[in-house]
Amino acid sequence: MTIPLGHYLMLSGLLFAIGLGGALTRKNAIIVLIGIEIMFNAGILNLIAFWHYNHFAVLTAQMFAIFAISIAAAESAIGLALVIAVYRYYKSVDVDEMKSLKG
Amino acid sequence: MDELVRQQWLIPFFPLVAAAIQSLLKRSQRKLSASLTIGAMSLSCIVALRSFFGTLGGEHHWPFFRNFTWFQFGTTHTQLQLGFILDPLTAAMAAMVTFVGLMIFINATGYMAEDENFTRFFCFMSLFAAAMLGLVVANNLLFFFICWELVGLCSYLLIGFWYFKPSAAAAMKKAFITTRIGDIGFFLGILMLYWQTGTLNLYDHGHGALEQANRLGALTGWWGLSMAGTIAFLLFVGAMGKSAQFPLHVWLPDAMEGPTPVSALIHAATMVAAGVFMVGRMFPLFVACEHDWVMDFVMWIGCFTALFAATIAVAQWDIKRVLAYSTCSQLGFMMMALGAGGLAPGQFHLLTHAFFKALLFLGSGCVIIGTHHEQDMRKMGGLRKYMPITFACYLAGTLALAGVPPFAGFFSKDAVLLATYHRCRLAWGMATFAAFLTAFYMTRQIALVFFGKWRGGEASQRHGQEHHGHGQHGGEPHEVPWNMWLPIAVLSVFALALGWWEHGHHHYLTPDDEMHEEGKVLVMGLSIAVGALGILLGWLIYGRKTMEHADSADPLQATANWLFTPLNRKWYIDEIYEATIIRLTMWLGTAFRFIDKAVVDGILHGVVWLARAISQFFRWVGDELIINGGFDTACESVRESGGLMSKLQSGRVQNYFRVLGLGAAILLVIYFLRLGR
Amino acid sequence: MYIAFWFISIITVIGALLAVVLRNVVHCVLSLILFFLGIAAHYFLLRADFIGAVQILIYVGAVAVLILFAIMLTRNVTGGEGPREILGGTWWTGTITAALIAAILCWAVSVDRVAGVAPAGAQAKSSVLLIGRILIADWVVPFEAMAVLLTAALIGAVVIALEEVMRRR
Amino acid sequence: METIYQLLRSAFAKASDAVLLAVAIAVPILFIVAVYPLIFAYTTLVERKALGRVQNRYGPNRVGRWGILQPIADGLKLVIKEDIVPRSADKFVHFLAPVIAVIPSLLLFAVVPIAPGLVPVNLNIGILFAFAVSTASVLALFMGGWASRNKFSLLGAMRAVAQVVSYEVPMVLAAVAVVMAAGSLSTLGIIKAQSHGFANIGGWFVWRPWGFVGFVLFTIGAMAESARTPFDIPEAESEIIAGYHTEYSGFKFALFQLGEYLAAIAMAGITVTMFLGGYLGPGSGPGFLGGLISAFWFFTKLAAMILLNIWIRGTWPRVRVDQLMGFAWKILLPMSIINIVAVGIWYYVHSRPLAWTISTLLLVLAVAVLSKLNASGTIEKRTYRYAG
């Protein structure tokens, strides 16, 4: 009574697509970041699923997951700091308005 | 010997650490910064000299090298290795770079004494030296390329050190972009080499890229060349950019916008030497394709550059610009020697040239400081009396460059000419003429700068006090402090003596190469003769009767204006580039904009029109009320998509992201389809 | 197991979906937290306890809170997003792209028939102990690099966000 | 859970596995849901009494003898009070917040052992789980404050979030020291690491220099994390009414209180587990009697910790917002990092006296330096510009 690996892969694919959709369609920069976080998590879920099914004895995948989570944390911190900085300038977090290269 | 190889990494390491520490220093910590740079360079110099003297004695089976794995990736353990090498080429080059670099650094403490960004300058200089030394000791093309690009970056930073001057900012960009053009070739060459040999190590116990050169020579490549020839050609393109060979030489004279020690470092020891050194390093590849036209190409490019730049140098006013074109010309000599199959003469000339050209540049730096930041030779003159030490050293450098017998330049230039003589008489003739011009323009420079009477005063009187004299000194030229003249004095000793060394170590650089002795007397005699002739002619025109005023015409200009003006304008090369390449680029830009407007928009409008037409058709056929609305919206969205397409480059991050996503989707489909097969 | 998997999966997907479609940004973050918790539950289900706990600690405890702070700092704190359009001008292209990716990924999974064998051997007695060991032994360089990265990110974030204050001084 | 299962197994050999398992799972849950809220109820009474004594008054003494029925009366009152939801509030989140406030607090108890082997769930990541869950409590505060659409609520919520996130860091680092010493993340493992020594007391981590410092750090952190005075900035009545639960009334308010107190109690339990040897004490051990004595010791220590909390609450003034953050980042955080170094030295140096000397010296030095660095300077003599 085990769940096939394919289920997890499909789930993570679906989550990835949802995150992508959010990142692509929403105007709010914070929601774009949220979409990116969702994609990150979908990827890590994939990693852990593969670990559980194919490489249970070694912990390399868990290491990767730990590092990926840390990087995601750093990334979100920087991303949000940027959003705040941009907000200070444009008084908006609308990604459609952040389109000029000159500040 | 093994131990010497093992310590090779120290050579670039010290300046690198110095640069890293200096990047953290405050502006005010000038002494610390300078002593760090000089100390690190001294340590490197000791290590380099140790390996140099270690390689001198005894017969060894060169090269010695040591590779190690940097990292590996993938399941097949694709390894990326780095390595260090020790052979005579590297040892001599490292010793030269560290020693000359050290001299330049010491001189720079004087030259830059009043600059407020002193620490930044020395940080860049250290990094520059580290990159160059890394390139010298690299046994791996990747490492080589990294250092190569770092050298380019540092030269960019240093040429534009005074970035607030528009000319410096322009020059830095020009240098960077021009060398980058060459680097494309270099990079392609590296890629092809990796493709063909599967390794980037130069030597690796029979598996290295250079050790497979003969195999590559047998393969067929592109453009009617063997594979080795193709790669060698691409690599040479890189060397052309870096070593300022025609037609990529344009950046070098402009690079004079940097501080003079930078010019010395770039033109003597490091950047331009990198290209020649690279050709020398990859020489097995060039030898493997000896029957292709690549070697001839190298030789002719070198020969042409030598002559071409020498002619321009005849008619320049700026003291550094003359030296810059002279460097260009000398690099041409080196390339020519390499192209003629003479690795040893080419590299030997590189070494001697490094010493006396560094000497000349530092000497010109002393002159510039001594005359309160004056660079125009017309406003100098008579400095012999004011700056005797500088004059003596400068004279030594000039004689070395002109190829007067006991000086270093004579021996190396003679070797170059001899090598060319055996390959091609025409090239030899052109090169000899270039040697004549060299003697001529150097004599002109000496005469203008050091003889006659001081013309700077009247100019500064005329222009008011726009040249800020530094400190309490007035308009009179003065001798420079000891930390500036000491290095050039040391270097002038080498300019005098280095040639003799070659006699004892004839086979140092290429142990198995037999020097051709025939024709030596002819070549040597002619070389001495043209040198003497050049000096004589130069003295006759410029020395006998010196210029009276700063704005009076050049004697050569007075007699032969039709010749002088094109030379002074550098054969209009920049103008030609302006008219051709830059114009072409702009034309292309216009054309693409037209294509964008007419074709892309046309297609999109066509699509809209088609959709409209279809909707018209359906309006006849189907239910007007329902379908109508639907198709109107469809048309609207198609129109919108047209608008989207024409606004592709909108600066909207999500649009880019979308394209990225679509691209990923397409790649995924391709990947899985291939996987399925 | 099946029930747990489906239950958690549905919660996770709903959380993710709501996180990107809701109008109110704070609601989005709350759904995102639901999604994070669902993912953590999946990790527990996959017997990666440590990763699960780390997931909650970092994502729910840090990232979500960070996002909430960012929201509070970037908009008028009480109002919703207002009447403005929440979707970008050409949202449908994004949707199509996402749908395409989803289709491809699902198709790839079904075509590839990725075979996974259920874990045969029992896990090491304490995987946490093992993780600690290899983190300090085999993975110590990445570990340290990560520490440096996080420090740099922290400083960078502070500098970027404090720009205004710095300039004022 | 496993222990209960084993017990049941031995008692009812014939019963089906599933039933036994279900019972084994249900018993700890029931225990947590029944016992700890009871403790909470009487904690409020004790707190009010104790505060009363501190402030020189009686405290509740009307409902039942010594006011013993007061908590029940309070509970009844809160249940029958009107539940007011502000009109502009975000109804759903407003409703959800108090519910979520209770869940992490209850989950925390899942890893607190009360006797040898008697822990609701013996996770091998116990402490990590505790921290992971306790961070989630901040969300409830935020949701409550944000959903109320009230400036004071939101301010309180932001303060709460900032405070909890800040104090989380030194707290976790203080726990890292313990985890390093015990070599285990499991709560049972940590207690086991303290079980040697005189009469099951000598091995407690609190008797080590780093353990003592860690204990102090952790206690402060736990107090701040559960927003208790002197760290009750998020609900400082004199500044922002009642903070994030300004707009709550009736049973929702009670749930917030429940969550807050349960978190404080659970944190006290974890402090006991990590530093005070958990259930260890003279006579504790396996077996029925040993188990009873163990549980007695655990609850005694728990009570002591709660009383310590109350005592501090009664005698300390509230800190200011800027002091609060400065305290976390400038004193607690460096101190906890130095504490980790001290643990490292403790286990690196083999000679005990030397280890004692070095780590004590290090910590004392750190305290001295940190307090010197953070000294706010001398207070200048006050000058009056207008008066006199």
C-alpha cells in the first residue's frame, strides 16, 4: 500500500505550475515572490520524493534539500528587501510599473 | 625541480593576497598599501627568481607541471583540473614580470604620490600583477583564460583610473572592447581545443592538449586548415587583440590615458606580453600546422604591424604616444619572429623589450613629473641639464630600443631579424626598415625632449597657470625623487647587460632548436647599419637644429608635410573604423528597426486582418449576434498580441519571465521527446 | 497512507492555488502558510522528519513572517488591494505558459514511467544524528559557504532595506 | 505513546492491535487536552493570588474557599459573554486567529516528557519540533491583529511578530548548546544525558556554567516568546490598549489567553526538560513507583518555573520597545553564541577543573564586556528649561 513515485512527481509538477502561473500573472511583486517560493518548494518536494524512493540509504538528497531551503530563505530575504527598496522609490509594488532601467 | 613546481602557485598568490587586503584598506592608509604591494611583489620576485635559477643549470626534460582537480561534477565525474607549469618560458617570464613589476611599483609610489586614490591604484596594480603571473604559471587553458580576462579587466580599470577625464573613460572602453573582440577568437579556440582533445590541460603526461598537437595537425579543420591550424588561428586572434596587432592595435595608444606606471606595466611587462606569451605557450600547436598559412599569417601580421606602427611613431607629439606606437611595433617584431618559427628570438625579444620599454615608460613618467604633468614633447626640451639621471637612463633605453650593439635590444632584435631572414626575405626587409624607423623616432624623441632649450616656460606663460604645478615648485623642471629614478637606473643596467646573458644561454628557451648561423653577418651588419643611419638621420633633422618654440612646426613636417600628416593622424585608422565598421553597425541598427517595423508588424497586422476576415466570413454564415461578439474579442486579443510582440523589450520583468517559461517548456518537450526515442 | 497522501496533497494544492489567486495579499500569505505546512506534512510522510521540521521552522517561522513584514511595510496597512486590477496586463499568456508547463511535466511523468521502489531497508536509527555527522564531515565546505551566503544575504537585505535611513544620515 | 502501547499490550494480550494503537494514541491526547488546560486554569488563579501578595492585596478570595472556583467562574463568564466582531474586520481570519493561537501551544506538549518513556510522541527531532511549532504561534497573533482592522491591534501584532522573531534566535541558540552537550535532539535523549551525577540532580545542565547561562537565556527568551511581563510590549495596556486582542471578547479572548498561558507553561516544561533534568530527581526511575516519583518531580519543577514567571511578572517593570529589541540582538544573541563556544570548550578540554575555569571565565568575561558595551552611559543631571 505505497504511493507510487509518479504521484509525488505529478503533485510537484502541478505545484510548480501553480507557482509559475502566480509569478507570471500577478501584478503584485510580493505575490510574484510567493509564486517563486512555491516553485522552490515544489522542486524540493521532488528532491525528497526521489530520495525516499530511490536513494533511501544515503542522505545526499536531504543535504541538498537543506541547502536549497537555506538558499531560498536568503533569496526571499533579499527579494523582499528589494521590494521594499523599490516601493520606496515607486510608491508601488506593481511589477508592471518597474520597467525603467534608470532610477 | 618538483619542489620548484610545487611552489609555483606562490608567485601569483602573494600579489593576489595583497590586492585582497588592499581592497579593504582605507584611503588614508597609503604607506601600508604601498608596502603591501611592494612586499608581495618582492616575495613573488624571490620565488620566481628561485625557480628561474633552478631552471638554468642542467639538462631537464621540460616541462615540469603539476595538475590538481579543482572540482568535478556529474555522475561521470567530469573533472575540471587546474595546474601549474614550470619550464624555461614560464620561469624567465615570471622572473621578468615580477622584477619589472617590482621596479614599476617602486616608481609608482613616486608617480602617484599626490593622487588621492593611492590605495585603489595599488590594489588594482596588485591584482593586475597577480592575474598576469597566474597566466604565466598556468598549465591549463581555463585558468589561463580566467587570468587573461582578469588582466583585461584590470587594464580596463587602470586605463580608466582617472575616469573623470572623458578621454580616459573612452580609452578604457576602447581597450576593453577591442581586446574583447580578440577574446572571442581565443575563446572559440579554447572551445575547439576542448572539443578536439577533451582536456584543457596543456601538459598532462601525454594527455594534455599540447601533447596532442601533432594528432590535431593531421586532422582536417576549417578554412582549408588542419585542425591544429584552425585552433592556432583562433588563438592567434586572441593574441592579436591582447598584443595590439594590426588591425586590433587601436586601443594601445589610447591606453596612454592611464597613469604612466600603468602604461609601463601594460606595455612592458604584462598585458601586451600576454598575447605574445600565449602564442609562445601554445607554440607546439603552431608548429604542428607549419604547412598551413597560419604561421605566415602570424608573421605577416607581425611584420606589417612592426612597420606600420613604426611609421606612425615618427610623427607623434605626445611623449607616451610615441612609446605606445613603438611598443606596438616591437610587438610586431615579436610576433613576426614567432611566425617565422623562432620561438626563442620572439620570447627573448619579449624579455629584453620588457626591460627597456619599462625603463622608457618610467623614464617618460619621470619626465612628466619633472615637467609638472606635461606630456607634449614640443613643450619640453633641454631636460638634459635639469634631469641628468633620468636623461642617462632614458638614453640607455633609447639605445637599447634602437638596437645599438652593446645594448640588450641589439641582440634580441638581431635574433628576430635573423629568424625572419631564414623564413622570408621580404619580411626581413620590411622589418629592417622598421628597425631603421625605430632608431629614427627614438632619436627624434631624445632630441626633442632632452636637447635644445627648455620650451615649457613660454607655453605655460602663454596659457596662464592652467597647468597646476605641484606644490611649491615653479615652472622649472626638476629632477625626480630617488624612488622614481632608482628603478629606472636599475632597469637601465639590465637594458645594457641583458643581451650578454643570451650568449651564455643560447639554448635556454628552446633546448632542441638549432639556430641557423648562415647569413648572420649580413643580418647583423645591416641591422647595425640601419640603426646607425636612423640615429644619424634623426640627429640631422632634429638634433642639429632644435625647435625654437613650442608651436613652431616639426622639422619633418616642414620638409615633407604630405608624409607627416597621415603619419600624425595614424594613417587615419580610427577614421576608417568610424566610416566603415561603426557606420555599418548603425546602418544595421536602422535596417533592423525597419525590419522590426515593416516585417514583424506586417505579419502581426496580417494575422489581425486574417482573423477579421474570418470573422467577416462567419458573420455571413453563422449567427451574427453570438459569434459576432466572440470574434470581436478574438480580434481584440490578436491585436493585443500584436502590440505585445512589438513591445517585446518592454522592461517588464514578467514578460521576460514568460518567455523564459515558454523556452523552458519547449526545451522540456524536446528533451522528453529525445528521451522517448 | 493513501488517504493521508490525498488529504495532504489536496490541502497543499488548495493552499498553493489560493496563495496565487486571492485578492488580498495577506490572505495569500496565509494560504501560502497552509501550503508550507502541507509540504512539511509531505516530508513527514516521506519520513524526512528533519527536513519537515526545518521546513516549518524556516518557511512558516521565517519566510512567511518576512513576507508579512514586507507587506506591512509596502502598503497602507489596513486596506485591501482596492479596486485595482490584480492581474498584469497580459495575464493570459502567463496562464497559458504555466498550463503548458504543467501539462508537459505531467505528461513527462506519465510517459517516463518513473519507477520508484519503496524504501527497502530501514532508515538509520537516528537520521538526525547522521545528518549532523555528514553535515560537519562531508558537507562542511558547502555548509560554511552557506553560512557565509546567509550572512551576506542578511547584511545585504539590511543594507538594501535601510537605504533610506543611510541616505538621511 | 510506545510505552502506553506496551503497557496495554501486556494488560490486554488478546485485544486487537488497531484498538490498542488507537487507545495508545488517544490517551496522550486526552492527557494533554485535559491536564494542561487545568493547569492553565489554576495558574491564572495562582498568578492573581501571587500578584496580589506582591502588590499587597488579597487577590480572588470570594468564589469558593481561597477563590478556588474562580477559574471556573471566569470561564463561565467568558463563554456567556457576547462575541463581538468589528464590522470592518476580516471575519474569517478574525475567527481563525484564536483557534490557531491554541494549536501550537498544545502541540508543544507533545514532546514534553513527564516520566521515563512517558512522552506523548518520542520524536527524534523533539526540540526542533518544539521550535518549529512555537514559531507558528506568532502567526495567530498577526492574524488576530491584522484581521481586527484596528490600529492598536495591528501595532500590537507587529510588535508581537518582531519580538517573537527576535527572541526566537537567542533561544534556539541557547538550545543548540544543550543539544551539543546531549548529542541528541530528542527530549528523552536530552534528559538521559543529564541522568548521571549525585541523586539524579548533579547531572542537570543548569549546574554547568554554560548550562546556567543557557538557562537564563532560555528563560528570558521563553518569557519574551510568550509575551509575558516584562516583555508584554505587544499588549501593553498603557500604550496600545490590549494589543492584538483588543477587538476580541468572550470565548475568543479566552482562547487567546489559553494559548498564551499554555505556551508559557509548555516553554516552562521545555526549560525544565533541557536544563533542570526534566523528570529527574531523587528516586525517579523506570517502573510504576519510579514513574510516579518522576512525574512528581516534573510537575514540581514545572510549578517552580511557573512561579518564577509569576514572580518576575510581579516585580519587574515593562521594558521599552527599543530596549526590547536591543536586548535581544545586542546582548542575548552574542551571549548565546559565546555560550555555544563555551560548550565546545567544555567538551574539547578533557580536564574537568580546566574546563570549568575556562568556560566560566569566558562567560563571565562575555557578560562583563557585553554589559560594558551596552551601558547607556551616565544619566545627565536634569535641567529645567521652563520651570524655575
